[in-house]
Amino acid sequence: MDVAYLFYTAKNIRIPLCRADAGLVQELIPRGAARFSSPARYFLLDNTPENRRRLDSVFQNRLHVRVGETEDNSICIKNFIRSEDLLPRRSGGSVKPADPADGPESALSDRDCLALSVSPPAPFSDYWKEKLEAELRSRKYSLRTISVYVHYNKAFCRFLNKGPGEMTPEDVTAYLAHLDKRLDSSASAMNLAISSLKFFYSQILKKKIVQDHQRPRNEKRLPSVLSPGEVKELLAGEKNPKHRLLLMMAYSSGLRVSEVVALRREHIDIARKTVFVRSGKGRKDRYTLLSDRAASFLIDYFTVFNVREVDSWLFPGAEDSRHLSIRSAQRIFEKALKNAGIPKALSIHSLRHSFATHLLESGTDIRYIKELLGHVSIRTTERYTHVSRRNVLRIQSPLDNLMPDT
């Protein structure tokens, strides 16, 4: 990354070679803008509007950081010059230049300044992060969605090495191409990145740099499922009661991993054989099944693991105040899959897919399955008809007609 620190006083602008790309600042000399001081090892420019425009022209989208003196004499990192008008103002005004009578020796040294900025400021600064998070929270977006939106906006600015105010539609296209070619991202991940960028630039910066026609087509992938026998082997092979119950609940109730780890005792109604899912996907509440086998297991589990309070986590994490993480639940599934000797590339979400597929194969009406899964559209649930064997079993392969058993 090309980096240069610009030390501002009222009279001049110094560009020390400490952590600066000499090739960048040397471009200033042919333009008649900078003088190089060999003993002091820095470039010197008069602090004029014309020279500031020349600096902007030379550095363009490459990283350069303004360093000046604030009213309390501390060092202030101003981030990108071209984005200065978009940055938050400090209380008491912007950077106060040094007194014209002061020479470089009266200010903090360059190395002192750089020590206060161990790494260059991120293009997507904390200011923009807080703005984005506040806007998303005001609209009741989930914490997971907020985290994803911040991630993609940070990654976008980091990839282009530019501040948000400098982005163009061409930059969006370049970033999406990077996601596809370099990171081999799926269409759904790329669509999520587009949604993240579109929200930030349209709702916060009021810029239309993200267009709907840039969205890639989603792959038509079928869900991966386990057979009933494989589910039985998976559960039988898991000896840890807590881990076994987690897998059992994910399968028997058709829960998403984010839903199963967030279960509390109050969500389990053993008498009515129901599980209450609070704020599932889309912030929707719903009820789903509680199997007789899981209910019996839960009664013993509550006693053995001292799950007495109604608001106790069913699957607490390392700290009792927090539930088990999604990643930990995924590792539990992966370990159980390996121990059962099932040679399939699956995730814990496959237990939810298996729940829906097995219900469909047993003759359950697809409309009931839709409600149990919490789907908004029946079309989402219909994809399980493509992996169900209920009707396929009635069809005989032509090979069996040609070569019947003898």
C-alpha cells in the first residue's frame, strides 16, 4: 500500500520519507510544487490552495494522511484529503494550524507523530461504521445483518483503498468482479454484498452507485439432506448429552442453527409438545414441533444440567450469560458427522433440510411444513419436493426393465 504522511503548518506542508513512498512524492517535483531537503529528508511545499490541489492530483486514490496540531496540541489524523468534507468535525472546530513563526523543531517530531498512528487509518472509518450501525438499528435489523453489512462496506473501501465519498459505479463493478474471480464468492454472497453497499450509499450517503442490474443470478442448488438411517447413526454416535440434544433439536424441530443455540427453557412446552421460536429469520415468531423422544430427553437434561430458571439458556456458552456460538454448534455437527463415518459434505443446516424432506416423504402437507419452517413463501418450501423420494420411488428405471433380476 502506498502511504504518505503530510505534516501541515500554517506556512508549509512537509512530507517526510519515514513510511512514505518516495516514488509518489517525487512526482511533485516536475510540477514545480515541492522542494526536497536532503539533510532533513523531507519534501517541502508552501501551504497554498494551488499546492493542495496538486497534492490531491498526485495522490488521487492512494492513501495519504494529514497530520496537524489540534487546540490541545495533540496530533490529529485527518484521513483522506479528498474525503475531508465528509468527515465528522471535532468539537471546537477542525485542525488548528501551527503558528507561522514556529519552525519544524518546535512541533512534535515526525516519528512521534507516526508512533501515534501505528497503522494508517482505515478508509471505512469508525465514523462511517457508527453511522451505518445506527441506521440499521433504527430499522430493527438483526445483529447478524448489521455485522455483515459493516463487513462488506469495510472490505469494499479496503479493496479500492478509497474513502466512501470517492466511490463510483465502476468501483462497485470492480469489487464484484474481485469477489467472483479472486474470492470465488457464491451468487448469494455477492448479492448480500450488493445489498450491503446499496443500503449504505443510498440511505446514508444519498448516492446511487449501486444498480440492481449488477446482481448476479442465484445458483439453483438443491438442499443437501441425510437419510433417516444416517440421522439415527449421527445421534447414536454422539455421547455428549448437551451436544446430542442440540443435534436432536435441530433435526426434530427443523430449527436454523441461529434458532437452536438461542433456545431458552421458557421456549420449551413439554405438555403441548411445542417449541417457541422467538425472532427467527425476518424477526418472525413461530411455533414448531417438539418430538416425544426430544421431550423425554429434555426432562432429564433439565435436571442433570440444572436448567431451572425459565430464562436459562438451553445451550449456554463459555459464560453462562451467553448462549453457545453458531460456530461452536457447527463444529459439534462436523465432529458428530465424522464420528458416524458419514462421507458427505454437509453443515448443521442440513438437519433442518432433512427435517423438511422426511416430513414431505412421510406424506405431510407441504403447507404445514411451510409454517413449521417459518417460510414466507410456499415456493421456498417447494424446493424440498425436488429431493423427496416419495414419488420417485414409484418410477422404475429403464435399466431394471432391460435387465431384470434372474
